[in-house]
Amino acid sequence: MQRRQFFHVFGGLAVSAIPSTRHAFAAPKRVGVIGGGILGSSLAYHLARRGADVTLFERSGPAAGATQNSFAWVNATFSKQPRHYHRINRLGALGYRALDSELGGDIGVKWGGALQWYGADRRAARLRDQVRSKQGWGYPVRLVDEDELRALEPNVEPGEVEAAALSDDEGSIDPVHATHALQRHAEAQGARILYPCEVTGIDREGGSLRGLETSVGRFELDALVIAAGVDTPRLAEMVGVSVPLVESPGVLAHTVPGEQVLNRIVLAPGAHMKQNPSGSVVVGVGFEGATAPESTNAAGDEVLASARAFVPELKSFELGKVTLGYRPLPKDGFPVVGFPKTVPDVYLAVMHSGVTLTPIMGRLAALEILDGIEVDLLSEYRLERFEKKGS
């Protein structure tokens, strides 16, 4: 029988794990993390906090890739299915409360929930069904009527409302601000943050990790974490590992800062929007990927116009910038996390929903890397599942 171990995360939540055969040697002391986005920065912080000698390698600069182009909605809402995926996202969202408290409020999560509605079409009936389903899983979401919708967001003109829902425990962050905060706290724990720093080679001579070759020199390492977003497949190929990702572009319009007009995440039919603590409003047209990805001002004006139809006050907000990001989306939509069976000293961490999953993945990956165990919560997300499917 395999002996289970229990570890506590987020103020008392226990997770179970089984010892891994990976460690026939001492826990790694020198750990490299490739990727300076929000996920890589969280991994660097949590590893350094555990006492590892951590170096983070970033090709260009903090949050320069998918992170800066993320809508950064912290949630475990309707699209987070099946239940194992909902559960890990729920833990990620709850983890922000613990992480932000741990870092003295530096992450800057804006709570308040997410408000969503539809008019008289089949999406309204589907929304009601989704609410009932998630309530059955214990998720804090409820139906609201039009009067409550208007009270929650006085500046919103919703049009026809056939069904509306409020997900109470959801929130958002400014992902660039949060990434810088995580890197500052990682450095305070002794981590080194190097950028610009291009990884040019991974040395596994003799079948074990020796070090990393970079544009600024060689670094001796005991373990390596690849958390480089869409660049993960290229880096993984350096150690003979294939990580299947699919292209997932997304366009966002960002306004210049203005007065407070939104209290929470607002998911209007055809326009998703939030307002950062800085006053800038961020608008996207959905989360299924851009149909004609471009980051021109004309594209941004079109996206912003979709939000102005529901929030007239946004007519006074000027377009600040338009971002086009390519999100790191594994082929089946779920995270890829852990040490591949063939490469037991190179840890993979790539996922969409990377913002929501940042706190829980940082903690659990540190357990797996430094304690030589395999956390049950992550068992659905190993790379080997693609081999089983013949992918």
C-alpha cells in the first residue's frame, strides 16, 4: 500500500500526496524557473519561501507575455468543468485571499464578484441551469433580478434581462502589478530575477540536469521549472519532451484611467469588462479567442463600443491601448503540471486560467519539487495523459 502524506495549504486546507520515486537523492537546492509571467513569479516566490536557492530567467521582462494581455478574472465559474477542474480553480481563487494577506495586500485583488445576464434567448435558460449546477457543487453563485442587477451596478444599462446571476466570491487583479509584487517578494526571500535573459540550452548530460545555458552565462542547477507560457513547447523540446498547445489569441481594449464606473466583473452579452484599481477599464468580447486577431486602434474602438452600449459613462473614457495576447492553452484545455516520467528533474507548468491558478499552483508545485511527492489534486494534469489518448 502506498503511504500517503498530508500537507496544509491556505490556513488549514489539507491536501494528500504519495511519495514519488523521483527522489533517490536529496531535495533540490538550486532551482531555476524559466518564465517571468505571473505563474513563473509565483513559483519562484513559493520555492524561495521554502528555502530553495532560486533563479528566475525571463527572456524580455516581467509580465511581458500572456500575463500582460490577460483579462485576469479570478474565478471558478461555469466554464470550469468537470468537477476536478472547478475544484482546482476554486482553490486558486480562495488562495488569492491567503496570498494577498501573506504579502501585505501587495497583490491588490479587487473582490466584489462577477455579474452576468442574458435577454430572452436560450442562453438565459442555460445560465439558470449553470447556476443550479454550480450551487449543487457548493459554489457561491445565485440568480438575481433586474432590480438587484441595477442596484449592484448603477452605471449599467443592461437592456432586456431574462436571467442574471451573481458569483459572489470572484474578483480580478491587475496582472502586471501582481507579477511585479510576486517578484519583489521572491527577491526578498533570496531569489534572483534575471532579465533580459534568453535560455539557449538545457544541459542534461548523463541523463541528469547539470545546468542551464543562457545569454548571460551558465547556471548550475539541481531542478528546472519551465513556466514560459506559449514558449514552453520549444523549451521542453530541448529535453526531448513534447507539450501540445493550441493557438488561443485574445484582444483586449484598455482605456485611460477615469472615474469609478464599475464595481465588479461585468459580463454583458457580447462584452466582458472590469475596472482596475488605477481607474483603467479593460474590455474583451469573450473568452473563446479572437476571430480576427489584430491589435489596431480600430479593433480596440470596436471592442470598447460593445461595452459602451451597456455602460454609457464609458463614452467619456479614451482608448489607451489595445493588446493582443496568445494564451498558453494545452490541447485539451487543462493544465500540464509536473515532472515528465522521462525527465524527472524538469518540471512543467503551463495552463490557461494561469491567473486564477497562480496561488494554488505555486504552493503545490513547491511541495512536489522540494518534497519529492505527487499531490493528488494535480493527478489529472500530468503530461502523460496525452500519451494515453494517443495525442
